[in-house]
Amino acid sequence: MPSTRREFLAATAAAAALAQASPADPGPWFDKPMRWAQLTLVEDDPGKYDFTFWLDYFRRTHSDAACLSAGGCVAFYPTKIPLHYKTPWMKDTDPFGDLVAGCRKQNMVVMARTDPHAVHQDVYDAHPDWIAVEADGKKRRHWASPDLWVTCALGPYNFDFMTQVTREIVEMYKVDAVFSNRWAGSGMCYCEHCRENFHKASGMDLPRTTNPHDPARRAYTAWHQQRLFDLWHLWDDEIRKINPNACYVPNSGGGALSDLDMKAIGERAPMMVADRQARSGVAAPWANGKNGKEYRSTMGGKAICGMFSVGVEEAYRWKDSVQSGPEIKLWAIDGIANGLRPWFIKFSGTLHDKRWLQPVEDVFNWAYRNERYLRNERPLARVAIVYSQQTAHFYGAERARQKVEDHTLGYYQALIEARIPFEMVHDQLLDAAHVDQYKVLILPNIAALSDQQCRQLREYVDRGGSIVATHETSLYDQSGVQRKDFGLADLFGTSYDGAIDPRMQNSYLRLQGPHPLLAGLEDAPRIINGVSRVHTRGTDANAPLTLIPSYPDLPMEEVYPRVAKTDIPEVYLQERGKGRVVYFPWDIDRTFWEILSPDHGKLLRNAVDWAGNEPHPATVTGPGVLDVAVWRQKDSMTVHMVNLTNSMMMKGPIREFIPLPPQKVVVRVPSRPKSVKLLVSSAQPAVQYAPGTVTLTIPSILIHEVVALDL
Ligand SMILES: [Zn+2]
């Protein structure tokens, strides 16, 4: 009870403000929607596309939220803002307003989409300074639509004009959020505003090099991020002034290769959209789930939506195309298994090919029927892969994909093959609160680590955690400057010996067991080495892996080992209290991604098993490739198994699902569950209980299966 009149008045005012926000008092809606529909209209849709069909499709898919095209490059509502280009096809109508009203009638959360990256000639003529400028001083024409111009993201076009647009949309339609696509610019801009603002902030001219050690480049990296966070803050503030329960949602973020700091994103955003629309080129079907893990590492339990498209996502951008049904389903379902709330995106309201409708409807309906088992509270994985944007920016730079990301992809694939449930951890969140839920942290060539990060990792091991590290991990500081020795030399049990072989040809490893690290390799006297090797100090003729140095690979008469055996260890194993540390000085994870040698896969798996020294939360045994994830909900636990076994596993699109033969599942449980069921096949499995475990056999898995245990 309020004790004074002033408190009473304050409480009354707060209640009134709440009531005014909405009569139904929804409060923040961010955690509510579980299934998102995005319809991105094209200019000539108004008057042509089938409005009723779309609302009906939203209903059929049980979509509880929509993202709809509003403004920016093209306005789909009667805007009053000068230079805000209205689609001429809408005449006197309000296509956006009609869709908003239709969705509201279906109780959907509504997000307005803007796209500020391109403008028409009249904007160029009125405000030439709003246009992005190339390094050679030329204004940037749009690369795909040559009638349009590319805007500068960091100047008045976004900060003034798009702020007005954002405000107008929220004022007119009271939307729940504004989502912007391509809001963060299209490459480096040398316009007058960027030049002046950067100079004001740093005293330097804009960098003309991508070298991360160039002082101007370093300053630019920080300034560019700050400018974008300022813009995010500005739009978010303006939106909340009009609708306190609304927010701004930028299309941003991702893993090590993404621009904006994921830790700052996680602190700021009440929900996020992980935009990984489909596979292109060589890409594993688990890449959507990986994106979910990357966002979760800094978003924690906040809602993360997994945006997937239904078209073929390749460089040729067939935006009106439709992928195979199985490809659409597998991509979406692996996202769901990894905690993403499905969000389909369709470009163009006019349908040229309807074959995607049923696959998306099938996935969404399954998710709707099983919503209570998809409202996850936390993952139960005990293993996590660390990723590091600072390593990508300052050590990898232009070669970050090969030097940084390929190591992560390799270890990721190895854990998938090993069916080990795992999460990802951001390198700026290595404190106890973020890592103590894990027994093993994997550092796949996390080269750039500060002294403080190294201290946090040391403390993690002192508290009983274990580490598996590879290659140049901790050999550089947070700025990418090389150290004299590993920052984690004490944990690794070795020191840097002053050299790195960048490319070894025809080198091998001698195996000496028995050791748990060599499980499954008992009959192998030697296996292929990796490609790059860090020289380390120390000799041990009895190490499980020792170096067999390169020898000629041509002419064939010369191909024989000059040295059969050395005492140069290629793995270091330490026990520190309850913690264990495995260090591979070579690029085992990156080589695994390139070559996919099963021998390397076994070593990567065994390293985690030895370091963890405990059973996994779920063990699934049987043939095939499965992505396994274990979750806790309020009153239940789930084990997701996504069937990735496919001749098109590494390069889509998949043609058909291949059913898996029986799989034995052992789940570690806190108590004997009240019931155990399968959420896909609905079969009643025979379940055996033992103290702490539940064992069952799943007869077959087509796309996926979920074991749900009611606790
Ligand atoms: Zn600019």
C-alpha cells in the first residue's frame, strides 16, 4: 500500500499510463509471439495482390505476429513526409494500414518494416549529401537498381529523415515495433558527413585501408559501431515516446563475422531476429541452428526469431524462386530445435509459385500444436564453443572467414557428428554467471584474448571447468598484437616456440595409446596431420600425438618418411583439480572443416569427452547424422533430434528425407518423469527408468523427433 499521498499519486499516474498504453494491458509483448510471418510487399503489389489470401494464410499457419512493409525506400501508406516515395500503385489506398488492421483483428503483434538503404532521384536532387560516396569520391548508384541511389547510413538521411519516417509510422499505426532492413549502410562511405563526423570524433581522416592495425581503421571500427548504436538508440527512444510498449528492432548481429558487438546487442535488444535465410554454396543444414546459439549467447532467455526465406538464396538472387519443400522444412526445423522462433519471409505479395506454402504451413502447425514444449527456459548443454568478434576483426581481418570462422565450423561439425548437445559463448561474457553452466569450453583458434579474458578462463578451470583449445588461441592480445607467449601458456602446459608453419604438405601424426583421446583409433598407427602448426616448447616421446614432419610428396620415388618418430607433442593434456585442459597446437578444427577426415572428427570428439569427464545430458545411439539439443521448459524437458542425414547435407537443396533406422536415446533426468512422449510421430515408446536416466528407442526419424518428458 502506498503510504503517502505523493506515492499514491505516483502509483495512480503509473496505472493510468499503463491503462492508456492499451486497455488490455499487454505490457511488453516481446516474449509472446512464437511464430512470425513476414510479407515484404513490392511496389506493384497494391491493387494486385490477394489481401484476403494472405490474412487467411497467416491464420492457417497460426502466425501470432507479422512484419509488414511500411516505408523507407518505398512507402506503402499515405505518408505526409516530403521526399518519402509512395508506391504509385497504391493510389488513394493504404495497403500497409489495411494489413495492420487485418492482422490486429487476428490478435497478431504487428511490426512495421522499413528499408532505408536506397532512394530515388528526387532525394538525390534535393539532398545530394544524403547519398553514400565511394573511395574515389563518386556518389554510389544502386548496384542492382541503377535508377536508385545508395544512402549514407551514418548521416542525416538516417538520423533525420528516417527518424521522421519511423515516428510517422508509429504515430499513425501504433505498431508494436519497427524493424529495419539494410539500415547499417552498404560498405564504407566517404561522404562529407562521414568525413567530418569521423574527424570530429577521432582527429583523423577516414581510413583507406582494411589493415586492422592502421590507427584510423581501428578508430573507424569503433566509431562506426558507436554511430550505429546511437542510431538504434535514437529510433528506439522516438518509438517508445509514442508507444511505450514498442521498440526498434534492427536487422543486425550474428556470429564472429558480424559487425556490431553482440554483447552490446544482447544488453540493448528486448528481442532479436536472426536473419539466416537459407543455405548458399557449401553450407551445412545446421547453420540456422548455429545462428540461434550465437544470438542466445548474449540474448540469454530473450526471444530470438529465426528468419528463413522460401527462395533460393544464392549470389544470383532469384528472389521470386521457391526452394524444395524438404530444404525449407529442414532449415526451419533445425532453427526451432536450437531455440529459434520460426519467422518465414516472403518477398512479393503476388505469388509466382505456391509450392512453399504447404511446407511452411506444416512446420508452423507442428510448432503451434507443441508450443508449450517449445517455450524453452534454458538449454541443458554442458559443452559450449566460444566465438570471438574481436578475433575476427583484429586477427582475422580480411581473412577472418578462413582464419577464424572455419575453425568454428569444423568444431561445430565435429560436435554434430558426435551428437553432443552444445551451446555457444561470446568471448566478452566469460564470467562465472555466463560459463559455469558448462563443463567444457571449446576455444577454436580464439587467437585474440585480453589478459582479463585469459584470467577469466583460468578462474573457470580453477572452479572445475575444462577447456579444449586449438592452434593460435591466446597468442594475441585483444587488439590482435602478437604476444611473446600464449596468454594461456600455464593452462596449455607449453609455451610458444617462436614459429608457425603456415602450410604443411604431407605431414602426419604418430598415435601412441592407450589413451581415451585415441578412442576409435586403436588400429591406427598414424593419421594425417593438419595444415598449419604452432611450434611449441617441450618434448614428450610418449604424447598420444607426436609429429611426423613433412616429407616430399613428389616425385613418387622420393615419398617416404625421413623421420619415423619425433618427441614433438601435437597435443597437450593437463589436469588441474577437477578441470582438464586439452591443447592442439595445430589447426585440427579448420582442417576438419576442409577435409572432413573422420580421424580428426574422432579426436575432436574425444577431446571434449576426456575434458568433460561426465556423461552428456542426452545420448542418442544409432546410424546417421543428428543435431541433438536438450532443453528445459517450465514443467518439462525436451530432446530434439533433427535428421541431417542426406546426400545433400553439405550442399543443398535436399531432394527428400531419408528415414533413420532405430535410435536409442538415454536422457539424464532430475527426477522420474510423469510421462514421456514423442512430439512428431506420436508413437508411444517403451520407456525404461533407472535412477537418473530414462531410456527409450525411437523406431525411426524422418525429419525430426522430439522426446518430451513431463516432470
Ligand atoms: Zn556517409
